[in-house]
Amino acid sequence: MSQKIIFFGNERLGIGLGTNAPVMRALIDEGYEIAALVVAQNEPNKSRNHRPMEVVELASQHRIPVLSPEKLINIKEELQSKQAKAGVLVAYGKLVPKAMIDMFPRGIVNIHPSLLPLHRGPTPIESVILNGEKETGVSLMQLIDKMDAGPVYAQQKIKLSGREYKDEVVSKLMQVGTDLLIENLPNILNGSLEAIRQNNALATYDNKIEKNDGVIDFNKEAIQIDRQIKAFMGWPRSRTLIGTTEVIVTKAHVAEIDGTPGTLYFEGQQFGIHCQKGTIMIDMLIPAGKKEMTGSDFLLGYTP
């Protein structure tokens, strides 16, 4: 028998990155009836970079109604009329009021991309990369009206090498999160799986990322800048000036070569920029108004 679900969110776990909507797709494939898709306002069919929202396109293909209210409470009666047993939330981006959560017999199940209570907040994926952490994971959480503080049904860890860019981490977490939801949702809906309360004393919180955070500070160590380039892929991206040319650095690696922070270092067809400790070697970059190119191709047109 089909189980009715309301889906909340756009599935874009990584800021500035798209998705192929694996969670909604898997729910449809498993025979769940998605009675409505609810996305936050702010251009329901568009993203920060004006890309069509993938979940909206998928909903359209399956004739699933799409709702984008200014306030969730405005659609409470409409959602109640759907008589859905639960909600599933993936990257909705706003707090859901208790009155909305409580209208579902089994509440709202949230896929959160961290090992809660660690990394509550809006930037868990970026933060684990910036911190150089060796593992992260997914928590299947019962939503409450406090940020990422609900009890947890299940968790799954993934190992990190430190070489992953944001899109790779997002891809791994989305796959793990989708599998974790499909495995556990039947027992959540029938009431046989109970969520375990988080230890709030262990909670950590991540800050919102601003566009200016993407400006590279070469007074930091090269390893920190390398992590920033990986974490800020897609948005806000990592920017600097080389001479008078503004560039976005998209791929780089660390060399253990010291020099005056902010000055250029040349090695054959490669170049880098000295940091407080070590040198960040530029593998790929996007000069202002041009397409992505290798560091060596950039050098061909660069006059120091």
C-alpha cells in the first residue's frame, strides 16, 4: 500500500551545488506517494545561480503539486487535507514551526549531513572540510522546532581523506542519506523505530558563510587555503588578485615551500602563491570574464 508523504526542501546540501534529487527519486521508486513538494520561497524554480531547481523539475514530471509559501503556516490547511503520514525534509533552509510538524502522525524526518550533535547549523559540509576532519556522516533526525536538535533515528559515518572537494563529499552524503532513509522509513512510519535524544552538551554549531569569506588571505597557512578552496567550491568560491587580474581558484595543492606571503612562486610551467607557511600551487582557475583554465595556460598570457 502506498504511504503518503509531504516532501520539504530542494536537496541541495552543498551551497552553490546542484543535485539530481536522489532522495525524492528514491521515494518515488519505492512506491511512496508524494502528495506535495514544499520549497522555500525566494524564486521556487531557481537557485542562487539561477539554475532550475531539480526537485521542482522532478515533481513536474510526476505531477506532484509544488508549493512555495511565504510562511509555512499559510499552507497548513492545504497540507492537512493531503492526510500524509509524515514529512521528509532535505535542505529546506528554514525552521519549520511546531504546528506544522505536529500535524503529521509520524512527524517530519530530516536528512542532516553531519554526525549530530556535531555540526548543527547551515554549513556542516563546508565546515568539516575547512576543519580537516577525518570523518563526517548523515543523521536521520526527527524534526523539532529548534535547529538540528531533534532526536536521531539512525546515523552513518563516512571517512574523509582530506583530498575531497565539496561536490565529492556532497555526493557521498546524498547517497548514504538516501539509503539510510529508504532503509529506516518503513519502521519510522509503523512506529517501531524510536529516535534517541541528542546529547546537547556535545553540540557544536557552524556559522553561515558569507561571500567575502571567499577572499583568500595568504597570511594563513597553505593547508588552510587548500581546504578553503575545496570547501567553497560552487559558492562563495575562492578569489584573489594575481597582478591586476581577479581570479577564482578552483583546484590547487600544497607545496612545502616557504616565501613572503602573497608573492608569486614559479616552477617550470606551474605557479603558486606563498602563504604564511607553505605555498598554494594553482592547478585550475577562472580569470575574470574567461573560462576555467589550467595554471600553466594562465601563465601563457600573464605578464608579471
